[in-house]
Amino acid sequence: MIAEPAVQLRLLDLAALDARLDQIAHRRKSLPQLATIADLEGRVTALRDRIIAAETEVGDLERGQAKAETDVELVRARSNKDQELLDSGRLSSAKELENLQHEIASLARRQSDLEDTELEIMERLEDARGALGILTTERDALRSELDVAVAQRDEAWSEADGNRDWIAGERARTLNGIPDDLVTLYEKLRADNGGVGAARLFQRRCEGCRMELTPTDIGRIREAAPDTVLRCEECRRILIRTPESGL
């Protein structure tokens, strides 16, 4: 493959632009905010499960309290009705009076037990609501932190994307005029060699693999025509000659 020396030199410009694009892509994927966001999202998710459990407990206790209140009211109403009947004097049978008094006493004990149960549920409900409040406050604080981290990430991404777009434009202009077969070779070598498809020969050393060329390789390069596209024998990248090549 052959290409004018000036065209080959443009591959170094292309490689420099690609290196900057790779750096931007790496920074974009390694922003510290990404780890922060992942951590906060995990903590919010864990809290969500605990909040659901706490809300379920509160709901169960609220229904339990409502039932206890209803049960107390039913017993109280029955007791009041019995007491009114007892006070009315309409019962003349001693047996009926004894049974009614026994029922009123039983209802009183039942009401006391139900009120104790209601009080216990109320206390548990108060504790459960307090625990739920703590969890929701913690969740809201984490969400605020998450919003800040997401905003910082998006700002950094926006800046990186702006730089990437500008460099991509410069890359397109640099590609203009480079033969397609040379571009194809460059892109293949770039994919095979960690993103670097062309490297400068500097002081008899390939800047792609950092290996110093052998005297035999130097001799081969000296004899090659200026428009010959050379390759490093070690890393196989396109090797670009410059006045600093040490030939």
C-alpha cells in the first residue's frame, strides 16, 4: 500500500483525535457520580422494601384499631342497653334480674379487655408510624442526594458530549482526502490494537508498542520509498516516518 507522506502524517492527527475520543468515552463511563448514583439507587431500593413492609404494618394496625373501636362501641352499646333495662324496673323476675346483672358484669369485663387491646394497638400503631416516618425521611434525603448526583452526571455528560461532537467533526475533516483503503487498514489495526492504529517512529522506536526497532528493520525503512505505508514488525501498527525518526 502506498500513500503520500503528507497523507500518512495525517494518520497521526487522526490517531490523536481518536485517542481524545477514547479518553472522553472512558471518562464518561468512569465518572465518580456513576458509582455514587449506583450506591444511592441501591440504598433507595432497599429502603423501598422496608417502607412497603412498614406501610403494610401501619395499615394492618389501623384496621386493627378500627375493629377494636367498633368492638368496644358494640359492647358499650349493649351494656348501656342492658343498664337501661335494669334501671327501668320492667323486670320483675329475680332470675331475669340476676341474669341481666351477670351479663352487665360480663360486658364490663369484655369492654375492659377490648379497651386494653385497643390501647395496645394504638401504642403499636404510634411506634409503627414513627418508624415509617424515619424511613421515609431517610428515603427523601437519599433521593435528594440522588437528584444532585444525577444532575452532576448529566452536566458532565453534556460537557463530554459537546467535546466529543467537536472532535468528531475534526476527525471527519481529517479523514477527508485519506484513501479509503488506508482508512480501512487504519480502522482494522485500531480495533486490533487497543484503539491505536497508527504510531510515529521516533528515535528508532515505535510509539505504539514502545519497542526499539532492530538494525534490520531500520535498514528496511531507510530503503523504503517515501510513499510506502510501513508497518511495525512488533505490533503491526502503521508506522509513520517523521524528521525525528532517527533514520
